Amino acid sequence: MRLFAAYRERAGTEALELELPRGATVADARAALEARFPGLSLGEGMAAVNAEFANAETRLGEGDELAFLPPVSGGSGERLFLTEEPLEPLLPELTAWAVRPEYGASVVFLGTTRSPNRGREVDHLVYEAYPEMAARVLAKIAAEMRERYGLGAIAIVHRLGRVDPAEASILIVVSSRHRPEAFEAARYAIDRVKQILPVWKKEVLRDGEVWVEGGVDPDLRLDR
């Protein structure tokens, strides 16, 4: 088992072995770990088995590596992180997480790789990030969204590494009391991500490759 960030600090270890009965699930492992380390609560985070996202009912086998992943930033109402894993498996989980009785609208935006783009066939994209800064920037974007739109849940998840055509590169989920705010917040999020999130995109084409430059927040340009 592997623990990261706040989970690692609370448990006082980053890795350990855990024996569980045959047929045990991620939920069973969570319960055993929380019993071993009082004060460690894993419910607000996510899990990965052998470096692939898993849910509470995923069964574990001998020799599996189970990792518990805390949210990169934000509280229980936010899921903000970068990942090299496909985003599509997260779609039903994050949509269900965002739907709450007190909020009447939820909007999901899934940005996928387009090919052809500007008349040229795209073989795949490659995303590169400044991860430590990206965590802070995602928190900043979420704070701006809350201030403007009074939202409930906010999820912004961005892919890293190789992303093929039709695969998702970004997933945004927001909930609010009314639908205008939810739609506007989702659009604000993707526009702001393109302005200030330190993630860069290279298009690998059939006949070459090019870094794609997007917009930049005018207040942050170095040539002002």
C-alpha cells in the first residue's frame, strides 16, 4: 500500500504491506488502514490499484499495489488534480459525487482530442506540466469560480502524457443551485485553465510536431 501527501504525513509512512482475506476490496483495505492509524480518514480521496483508478468495490489480489490519493487541493467539495490515467472512467464517479440534494443543476464538460485540427491529421497529443504550481493554480481557479458563481461541487481533472484522438484531455464537473451559474462556471473554468494552468500541449502530427500556444492572462504577460 502507498500513501501520498497528507495521508502519508498522518500515517507516518509512505508504504506498507497489508494482509487481507481472499476477496477483499478497496473498501476493506481502507477500513483496515483507518483502524491501524487513528485519525486517518481516506473517504474524501480516491484509490488506484496497480496505477489504475479503482472504486470502493474493486477486488484486490495477492501482490496488488493499492494507493490512496488525497485531493490535490480544496476541501470535500473539490476534486482538482492532474493524472496520466484516462479520464473516461472518472466520469460517472465524479458526476454522481457532484449531484447533491441542495443543488438543482450539474454540468459536465469533457474536452477531447480533435483530428484533423486546422486541416492537419493529429496522431496524438502530449501534455507536460509544472505539477507543483499546477496544484496551486487549480485551487485559484476553483476559488475564483466560487466567488463568481456560488457553486457546490467543483472538479477539474487534466490529463498528462500521451492523449490519442477522441480521448479526453480535461474533465470539468460543477454543480450549483441554478443552471445558468453551472453553465457559466463550466465555461469560465475551461477558459481560465487555458489562460493560466501551467500545462502545455504538443501536437504530434503525421508530418511533424508543434507546441500549441493558447491564450495568456493579459495581466500576467511578461511584455506588459
